[in-house]
Amino acid sequence: MRHPTEVPLSSSCSNPPSGAQAHAVATSTDPIYTWCTPWMLAPGANNAKCTLKRRAVTGNIQCQVAYQTAAARPDKADDPATIGTAQAGAGEYCTGKVDISGGTAGKMWIRLGLAASLTQAGSPGQADASLEATTDACGQVVGTTTVTPVTYTTTNGFVPVTGWLPALSAEKLRATIVISGLVGSFQCRLAYRVATTSKELPGAWSTTFDAWRSADGEYNTGDLAPTTGSDMWVQVGLQFANSSGTAVGQATVTTAVHARKA
């Protein structure tokens, strides 16, 4: 069993510009994607602003800013999407502030790059391009754990995923839950508990915070809002139980939790 790990909760609500230079090549009107940023956290990334520069352009190539998201694992990503306006020829372009919240909802990861294509069928085109991109993502991953809970009952069990977090900076939670090797009627979901003043005297774990997951797979909880009221502290955990019966139920569950201000 690997126990929870965590990092201090930051109040940062923007990513510094990230990008790269690339030699873009287009061979058809179907886009070829080149990714210019690393995978970045998607929770709270509601807007993006990017600059796209093109030099040494040959042929009828056009370039457009693109992004790609992943719900739980970057190596199992969604289809790419484009933002802004496609740019033909040499020049410099800024997308302005673009709302990408519809694409990042329920996702944990995002990366940005460019899509290169021909404006019309014909000879290949190419360009030296560079992209600088930033998003307004907030917060960070505050805890990860991999556990293999075993249960013989419908009574709830709980495993902490994070340490105690300041409630004011954890108003929105988003988690990935990866389940493998599920046996029996095992089920699990995200849970939390609060402490009003002293972490040594916490309240009870929540029992209806998230939806049950009862099959092998990769899940993203989407944004969840714990009720903290006048409580100073919040801790996130994994709730598990059998959905029915007393036969053995178990699974290996990897959970990662992201927290941010609302």
C-alpha cells in the first residue's frame, strides 16, 4: 500500500507562458498536430491566450492554435480541438482571451500546440512556427495514493488521500480515480471530512459527496464543492464498501486530488 503524498496548497491562478518553436509541415487539408507545451493541469483552466508566429513559409500552409485534454491519463487523451483563427502566410497573431471551459470541464490535463494544414489540396507546405501559450488554471494536485482496500460488508470504509488542507483554498476539488482488479461488488468514490478548529478532532466522513464507481476503469469526478462553512480544515479520502452481500470485495485504486479556490 502506498500512503498519501501531498504538496503545500498554492493560491496561484495562472500558468506562466509556455511554448516552443516547431517546423510545421502540411501535406493535406487534414491537420497535422505539433504539441508545444508539456501536459499541464486543466482544473480551473477556463481561458487561454496564445501567440502564434510564422516565418519561412512555403506553399499554401495554414497554422492554427490547438489543444488536447485528458480526463485521467495523458497517454489516453481526447481528440484535439482548435481555437482562434487559422493563419496563412508569414506573420504574428494573438488569439486574445479564448473561453476553453467547455473543453476542460471534467478533465485533469491539457496541452497546447499548433495544427498545420493546407488551405486547398496540392503540394506540401511548410513553415517555421513558434507558439507561446498560457491558461488561467488555479490550484494544484494536493494528494495521491494507491491502495487495495478489502471489504466483506456494505458498511463504509475510508482511506485518506490527502493531508489536512486549508478549507479556504480547497473550495473546488477534482479527482481522478483509476480502478483495476475489481472483485465482487466492491465500489468506491471520493469523500471528505472537515475539522472546525483542531485537526485532531475531525468530523465524520461524508457519505454522499461523489458518485459510486463499481467497475474497472479510469474516472474523473469533475468539480466537487465540499461544504466547509466555518470549518478551518478539510481532508479528502476514498470511501469504499460492497454494494451488497458479504462476499469479498476489493480493487486496486489509484486516486489523485486537485484542489483550488472557487
